Amino acid sequence: MTLPIIGADQDFALWAVLLAVTAFSFWCERFAWVRKYSSVTLVIVIAIALSNLRIIPAAAPAYGVVWDYLVPIAIPLLLFQADLKRIVTEAGPTLVAFFVAATGVVAGAIIGASVMDLGPREADLAGIFTGTYIGGGLNFFAVADVTGMQGHSVLAAAYAADNVVTNLHFLLIIIVPGIAWMVHRYPSKHIASATAETQVEETLQQRVVELDITGWLLAIALAFGLAAIGKAIASLLGRPEYAMLAITALALLVATALPGVVQSLSGYHETGTILIYVFLASASAAADVWELIEFAPILVVYAALIIVVHLAILFGVGLLFRFDLAELAIASAVCIGGPSSALALASAKGWRDLIIPGVLAGSFGYASGSFIGVMVAEWLR
């Protein structure tokens, strides 16, 4: 295998690339077509290209730092402005859409396993993909551990297939709300609201008009504090995998119960958005297309089939019962990519009132994905 130009141990160079890709994507938002389909698309495409052209590595300690430190900080920063009392009534439709999306994943995993030959560990692979496409990466490895797949040679190929298909799905789900044909056939109140807001604030694109340095530093300090407490709570409960859920709950508590504290903060949403973009760049770099071509192309087809069935059921039911297009997109992003995808999509599209419902749905996916994945594996044995 060809070694990348920037090695996995070159942390400073990798951080320079991740931040440069993020900066370039923000800069491109001055162009109308980028604003329409989101600069997140550029982040993902550029990161995948750099990785598969062997300019940056597909795996590196720096990427782990992003997940371990930046994402737990980004969650509070993006949620400080969310007063749960105001938006709790809006979480319902998104959660319902998420349940439909999860049903589509289960159906896709079972249908795919029935029409394809995945080998002797077919049931286990179906359970693993079900778990990760309802929850996230932690569910992938949790189901793999329960089914005895940890350390199996096919698991690395399955994870690579998951990364590639997940990122391609995210690109698709970013584009869908911008397709006129879709907008005309589904209720689109969130899209219309975000468009109006963007038109008013277009000259202020990606700018912090009034940044109070003290308020900004306090926001970051508070985010670190909440991340520390959330991780400690999850550890004390013996469920460290629920740290993100605990951090989310703490951020919601502060935003809802202490609005005066939040009003003293500054620049937190913009900072959180930057961190999420860096996360997406690092996650996309793990999508090793060459490894998939060499080892397990059938797993890509299987994962893609799950996504197709998932989307068909979700948008079919959504059309029948008149679900909002933005809520369907958030539900799909959360289901396949986890809470971080909800944060990224909602922030990029300007659907700020869907951030909390998306995170709540994603947290439910984290909590239930492993159990549902194991159930699917047992069902198919």
C-alpha cells in the first residue's frame, strides 16, 4: 500500500490540513451554489479525495483527538442557545421520522441479507450494520463485540464500507432538500424559514458581528466543564458509551434553566460549527475507497442497499403522512450518521430549531442501536 505524503504521526501537518479544508469550505460559501448545497459537501468531498489520493492518511491519532475532544466540546457550544421549553413541542415529528428511518434500516438489513450472500458471518454483519445505521460508530463496535466479530479479518472491511457509504449518504441527504422537485412535494417550513433568514443575513455569512472575548472564553470553558461532568457521570453509571448523551443533557439543562448565563456568552455557535466541520473532515478521511476495492466490495453494495431501502421507506411514509422535508432529512442523517450528523446538517442548512430534536433522536439511536442490532443478528441466525 502506498504511504500517504503526510504520515499518520505528523500531527501538526494533519491539523493544518483539516483546518485549511474547513477554512476553504467556509470561504466558498460566497458562491450561491455552495450555499445551496452546503459547504459541508465540500468538506467531505475534499477530505475523501485527499485521503484516497494518499495525501493524508485514512487513520491517524489526530483523528481520534477530534472525536475524543472536539466533538464533546462542539455539542454544548451548538446547544447553548437551545431553550428546551420553547422547542420541546417540535421534537415530536422528528422523533417519529427517526422511528420510521430506523424501521427502514432494519428492513434494509434483513432484505439485503436475504438477497445477498455475505458469507458465514452474514447474520453478524447484518446486526453490525443495523446497529451502526441506527446509532453510530460505538454501536458498530458494541455489536461486533457481542457477536464475537472483534478482531475478525472482515471487520476492518466492514468498517471501511460503513465509512464510505455513510459519507456518500450524507452528501446525498445534504443535496435532497435543495432539489426543487422534493421541496414542491413535501411540507418545507424549515427550509423556507432558513432561506428567509439566509437572505436577510447573507452579507454576514460566517462572520461574528460582535465577539466579546471574555464571553467567548467563558463559553469554551463551560463547554469543557460540561464535557468533563458528562463523561464522569457516564463513567460512574458504568456506561461510558453514553457520555455524549450525558453531555447533551447537561447542555440542555444549562440552556433551558440558565438563559441568563447563556446571554453572557459569545461566539459559541460559530465555534461549535467550526469544530463539527473539522470532525467531518477527519471522519471522511477514514473512507478508504482503495481498501474497499481490494477487500470487500460486496459489503459496499450491502450497505448501499440498506440505505436505499431506508430512504425509500422514510420518504415514502413521509410523503404519505406529509412529514416536513427538513425533518425527514435530519432523521435520515441522524439514523445513518449519528447525532454529529444532525448537528452538522442542521447547522449547515440553518435549521437551528432542528438541532435539539436531531440530537435527541440521535441519542435515542445510541441507546437502542446496539440492542436492535443484536436482535437482528439473532433473528437471522
